[in-house]
Amino acid sequence: MTRDLVITQHVPAPPHQVYAAWLTPEGMSRWWWVSIGDTQYAVDGRVGGDYLVESVGAGIGVRGTFTRLEEPSLIELTWIWLEGAVAGPKEHVRIELSPQDGGTLVTVTHHVATGDGVESYRQGWEHVLGNLARLPQDGALPSGTPAGVARPAAADLQPAITLTQVVPATRADTFAAWLEPKRLAQWWWPGQDTTYEIDARRGGQFAIRSAQTGLGATGTYVELVEGERLVMTWSWESPGPPAPQDLVTVTFRDRDNGGASTLVTLVHEFAIPQADTTNPTHGWTAVLDSLAEHGP
């Protein structure tokens, strides 16, 4: 029996910007599943155009067709949930955008095919709409609906991202937190079924996997300088084709004269320069925040 799930979210941006964020791969990649690093977005933002959002690593996705578009106030689409190789029933989603308090009230009405799916969809929509609401604060919403997505110029491609985090622990303890399974379990994807295989030596390999989410990362330690520097190759692990092998360098410096806190600097160099680094930036930010809160 079909049930209607209605979710609302205020977004501090005008309706035309919020509308645009739904209709291009670039727009959706900035807010939809930003915490799942291998998510792919294919979006043909016109009536009759198809969309596909999919993470091979997590084994989940959604696809459908835009059935009605009224800029900047209404988006209607079909919805088919993908769980591995299994496709769910065709459902319908209506997104209404109306001005409210200098921003936009987003109202999502999801016609859910079975009552059993309502609660999981509620959690999912609250998560992605929360991501959407945060985007204007980051200046990441598009200014309007582009007619098409142009191929980025080489100058616009990003070869790497750099992030920093202050950790309230000594350099020795912070360095060890990356290389000891028991310590990793305290902060890297905690609270899940994550497993940690670590061979902490130059040339040794690591594998961090969660069967629950379908996520995994593997690599090889290229350089280990006790308390100072860690260099490792990095590849997302998934059932699909092998991911490109990136390079991640983590350095550790005393944050104060007493050495009671550590400045961690992480540089992720991409094997293939990226036009949009939102996903890896959000992923590493979450990991580093967790290190500072739950680590050594």
C-alpha cells in the first residue's frame, strides 16, 4: 500500500539556486552522498531526462526520470531504489520550492510503495536535505540552472587537496593512532563493523573495510617516519573496476611548545586531477574531526 512521506527543510538560498542544485551532476555531487567517496552522478536535467546516483562500493543507488520541471518552484521525478543488483519498485517524488524567510522552504513528498520503507526513506531524506541546507554557508550552490555541463578546462582541475586538524595529543600518540588497529577502531569509521588490517612498515599494506556500508580503502605504506610523516598509496575498494591509486601524505608537527597537541596536515594527491573535490574533502574532514574527538 502506497504511503506519502513528507519532509521539509529550510535552505538559506533563493529558490532558483536550490532548484539548480538538483539538475546537474556537479550540483548534486556537492550535497547528496558527499560522505560516500565513490558516488557517481549522471543527471540529464530536463523533462524526460534520466538521472542515476550510485555508489558501487556501498552497493546502493537510485535512478529515475524527471517528469515535470517548473523553474524555480517544482521538480517531479520517478524513483527506483537500487540495492546491489536488485531494483526496487518505481515510486514518485515531488519537490516543491517556495520562498521563506529570505531563503527557500523545500518540501519533498515521496510516494513510498510500501509502509516498511517509510522510516528508512525519512532518515535518508533528512540526511541529504541537511547537506543541501549547509551548502549556501560554504558558497557551494550554483547561481542558476546551466543549459549543460561544460567539460572543465585543465586549469580548473584539482591535482590535490590539503586539510589540517589540531589533535589534543602528542605527535607520538597521534602518529601511532594511524598505525595500530585498536587505536584506529576508536576514530576511523567507529560504531560500524569496520575491520582494520595493518602491516605498519615500509612496503606493508593496509585495508580498512566496512561490510555494513560496503566501503573500503586499501594501499601500501611508502614512507613511515616515526612521529613525523606517513606516506601511503590510496585506492577505494569496490566490486567494480579498480580505482585509480592516489597518494596520501600525512605530516605531524607540535602545535605548542609543550608538545601536548599536534598539527596534522593531510595532502591527498589524485592520480587523475579532479574537477570537483567535494566528496574526498568531506570524507577526510569527517575522519580528521573524528581523530581529534575520539583518537589518542
